[in-house]
Amino acid sequence: MQESDEPAMLVITDTVEHEDGSATYTFDLDDASSKKITELGLEFILTCAAYRLDIHDALTHLIEYGKSKETDDDNS
């Protein structure tokens, strides 16, 4: 996949919070950002498949990794 130096622009245009605690988000993005996000999502899915990782487990691991990095940065 080709890398672009331009960041993907994703704008939340509407948020609806539901009684059960979930929420529905509406996004606005241009074609280039849509393509980039699609490519990144596909790359993530294929990487998980190649390593036989459950997608939700991989996301949970990334979230925990991010939290631990925040703690490390706060202690520096």
C-alpha cells in the first residue's frame, strides 16, 4: 500500500446517545480520507488474520498498550 504524508481527516458531525449507554456517530470525510481509512482497516484485518489474532482482542491489546504508554509518559 502506498503511504501518504497527508493525515486522514475525519469529522464527527452528529452524536446521538442512547438510553442503553451506546451512541451513534455520524462522520464526514473526503474521498482521500475514506480511501486511506479503508486501506488502514483492511491492513489491520489482514495483519490480524496473518497472526491468527481475534480483531477485538487485538484492539483491546492496543488500548491497554496505549494506556500503559500514557502512564509511562506521566512518570517520565
